[in-house]
Amino acid sequence: MRSQSHRAVISGLLLMTASLAMAQSNAIATGSASAIKGKEIYDARCSACHSVDDNRVGPMHLGVFDRKAGGVKNYRYSDALKKSKIVWNRDNLTAWLANPEMLIPGQRMGYAMDNAQDRDDVVAYLATLKVIK
Ligand code: HEC
């Protein structure tokens, strides 16, 4: 009995070490994204349709992180985005930019980004657009 619970503790510790190592490599992966580069890309390619604080062809991006997809008031989204249960985070924003239609079929954004580094940079920039309360 005793040695069994001992083993459970050890395997728990091993799991913790493994997830710590994963968290660390994630930090390195996101560390390579540049919000400054992302802003340049945003200004060059997204601002044709979006702005940070106004709804234009696309919805405004202020506070997009942790917001429900289709969640900006006074913007007319597609039904697909309105009905989606997605809450925007780093991973699903990256997937959206790579292929919006794959993530939310029936959506209306006619734009995608091929380059993974560009996507990471733009998402790093979007992460800086927080609403300060
Ligand atoms: C050709 C116009 C166009 C361009 C260029 C464009 N978008 Fe969009 N975007 C849209 C439209 C339209 C929607 C709304 C889609 C819907 O309602 O289905 C949208 C929606 C979004 C959403 C969802 C927001 C929400 O409130 O749920 C994000 C995030 C987004 N765009 C990011 C970007 C980024 C980042 C870029 C540049 C890399 C970009 N878009 C370039 C038109 C565009």
C-alpha cells in the first residue's frame, strides 16, 4: 500500500516536469513572435478592412483577445461568426488567419495569410490591443 502511493507521487512529479518542459518550449516559440513587426504587417495588410477602434469592412480589433468571436456590438457579422462558440486566443487566431473558412465555415473574411511567422507576429500584435479598464 505504502509503496504504491509513493509511486503515484513519483509519476505525478514526472508529469509535472514534462508539462513544465512543454510550457518552457511554448514560451520560446511565442518569444520569437514580434508585436512590432506584427503592427507593420497589420498596417500594411489588415487595415484595408480593419481598424483597432472602428468597425469598417471588418470589426474593430480592440480587445479581441478573450472576446467571443462575432462579439463586437454594432458590427454586422456573418451568421457563421455570430453562432460560433469560439473565444479568441493565440491558437485559434493563428488558425483563423491561416484559413478562416476552415476554422469557421460560412464566415465572410476574404483574406488569409500563408506565412507562419507573419501570422505569429500579427497575433502577437493583436495580443497588445487590450481594453484598459
Ligand atoms: C478584405 C477585407 C479583410 C482583410 C484584408 C482582413 N479582414 Fe479580418 N475580417 C474581415 C471581415 C469582413 C470579417 C468579419 C467576418 C464575418 O463576419 O464572418 C473579419 C473578421 C476578422 C476577425 C474576427 C473578429 C471578431 O470580432 O470576431 C479577426 C480576428 C480578423 N478579421 C483579423 C484580421 C487580421 C489580423 C487581418 C490582417 C492580417 C485581417 N483580418 C484582414 C475582413 C478582412
